[in-house]
Amino acid sequence: MMMKIGDKLLKELSKRYEPESTIDRKFGKYDLTFRTDKEGNPVVLFIGHRNENGRITGDRFTRVIARDTAGQVIKDHWDAKGRA
């Protein structure tokens, strides 16, 4: 069954991080790996449990950020992409 992104995790993912990087961290009982875009926004998320090779076994999500011509965010949501 596909996991949903809760409010606490969404708050963590709404922060800015180092641009164009891969970040590994713990979140509660889960392991996270996410990649950021050139502005430091997380855009790809792997959540689950890290195996002995360092890879996440769990779910994958991608973020959709749409902006208008003035650069204002008009759409910002996460899409579930299946098992990782």
C-alpha cells in the first residue's frame, strides 16, 4: 500500500536545502533521501527503510511546482510514483 506524505513531513519538505544535492536523513521511524533543484527545493523523495547498500526500500514521490510568468507559485504538490 502506498504511503501518504503527512503534514509534518510536508513542513520538512517545504524548507530550502543545498541546491542540486542529494540529502539523506531520518524522519521518525523512516529513512529519507531527497534530491533538490537549483533553488534548493526538494523535488524527488524516497521514503522507507535504508538497506545495507544505502538504498531506500519504500515509496518514491516527485514534486510538481508550477509558476506563472511573474515567478509566483501557482501549483505545488507531491505525486506518488510507486515503489522504490
